[in-house]
Amino acid sequence: MASTDTDSPDIDECSTSNGGCGQVCQNSPGTFSCACNQGYTLGADGKTCNDIDECALNTDGCEHLCTNTNGSFVCSCPEGLKLDNSGTNCVAADACLSLSCSPANIATCAVVSGAETCMCAAGYELGSNATVCQDINECNTVCNGTNIACTNMEGSHTCGCVAGFYLETAGDGTVSCVATKSFSGSIKITSRTYTADLADMTSAAFKTLAASVKTTLDDLYTSKLGDAFKGTEITGFSNGSIVTDYNVNLAPSSNETANSLSTALSDAIQDSGGSGAFSFDPSSISVSDVDECASAGANSCHMQATCDNTEGSYTCTCLTGYTDSSPAGTKSGSICEAQWTVFAP
Ligand SMILES: [Ca+2]
Ligand SMILES: [Ca+2]
Ligand SMILES: [Ca+2]
């Protein structure tokens, strides 16, 4: 334990080889910690600083194109457009004389290869008339498939899976939902200070911290569970210092329980000796089963099916008189059809 005795002089670990820190070393009474400059995040060893890929996290704010750089990122524009003073938005390099494009805040008219052309911001595409930009419905394209839960939004979308499935993204960006055993977890980070923007899951602060905490939790769980562990998803941050809520996903064949997961994470943190990108309060660890049957929106059971909660998942069973006609790859009881039709005399 670090001594708080005022008689023993503090050792400034930062005075030797910067404390082993990649960037910033912060000495404090009895101990020290590493930190990183803006644009970097502390690695799993608690010393190395890794570049944040703002383009991949979608925190860049670029209207059109984004290129990640070490410690930062740069926005750029397609042919015919140039960056304006904001550094994120694009304006026409040569103004159009005849063509007009709409809506004004999304469409820009530019001269491309000598022809006046309407250009749309990211998340939008030109309609058939080639002058009006319209939302791309990603639920029909990049976020489409069995067990996928997609919400299309103006200029964006969210992509997830129905309860009982976990979203996996392949190297080429295609997504699929694989069956999972899933639990809800909570843990308190003591080495960071809560800020109000962490309550907004769409904020750059949330996305950046969530990616970093996910990596750390994934490493900790993997060290104890191996291949049975599939990954965590950060679902929220709240004040105190930072309470992290997350889902932990396992292979469906896993025998882990809420209690064994809680013990595994606690042991993994203890084994790491408290070093790493984050300090956690071990007494704050909680893992519990999710009762997917508690509300209709939290499960994929058909309205003519019963829902039974299980540890790590749930089951759906079609009511008597109904046949289970759930498509291949989906949960049983997702679609229930009446077995016979009664004809009026
Ligand atoms: Ca970067
Ligand atoms: Ca959209
Ligand atoms: Ca459950």
C-alpha cells in the first residue's frame, strides 16, 4: 500500500525515465500515474498511449471524408468541394451558376469535371432527380439481416441485435448477429472524473471513453474466460466517479453464471495488480441476469408465445394451437402461426 505518512519523503517516479509513461507522467504522494495527450488513450498496460481513431469511432464531425492521423484526424472533401474555415465542412470550389440543390444544409452544388453536380453530406444520397439529397436507409443496406435490430434516422442509424444475439462486425464492415448468453454488469471507475457529456451516448466523449473501457473489460474477461467470452458492450456512464453499465456476451454453450462472472472480473482485476488504463473499485462489481421477459420490447417472443426467463437468456414457446414457424437462425417462438383456420358456416 502507498504510505500517506508525511514523514516519509515522496519518491518522484516521474523523474526517472518519465516513470515508463509514453507521454505524461503525474507524480502524486506515494504513487504516480501515466496520462495521455489529447487524441490518445491509455493502453492496457497503463503506460502506452495509443492513437484514437476518430474516423472509426465516428467522433470526427467531418461532413464528407475523414482520414485518421497519429494524435488527430483530418477532414477532406470529394472532387469539386473544398474545406471551409471550420475544418470539417465542405463548400463548392467553384460556385454553380444554374443548378440548385436541396436541402440547403445537406446538399452542396459543385462543379465536378466541368459539370454542375449536387453533392450530399455523409449519410445522404441523391434522389432520382439528382438535385435533392435524401436520407440513406441503412436498415436496407449495411445493417440488414437475420436477428438484426436497426433504427434508421435522418442522416444516420443505429445497428444492434434482438435480445439473445450479439452484433459482430467483420473486417469488411459487414455485420451479423450471433446467438449469445448475455448478462448485465456494472463497475465503478475511480481513476476518471465524470463529465455531463458522458450521459449522451452520441457524444464524442462517450464514444471515446466507451471504446477504451470496452477494450479494458474485454481484456480482463478474456484473461479468465478464454474463448467462451465474446465481448462487452458499454450501455451507459453515470456519475460516481464513473459508474459504467455494460452487457457481457458469452458463447451460448457457456456455463458461466452472474456470480461466476462477477468473481472472474474481480480476480482478473486483482491479478492485474491495479495497473492498467483504469482503476476500478473492486467492491462495486456487480453482474446480474437480465429478465428479458419483463417487457415485450426486451425479447423477440411472438405475441402468441410465452416468454420464460433463464440465467443468461430466455426462451419463447408458442401457445397451444399455434405452430412455431420461426425462420432458420432465429429464436424458437419468434413467429407463431395458428394451426387451423375456422371457416364461418
Ligand atoms: Ca487519431
Ligand atoms: Ca439514415
Ligand atoms: Ca435472462
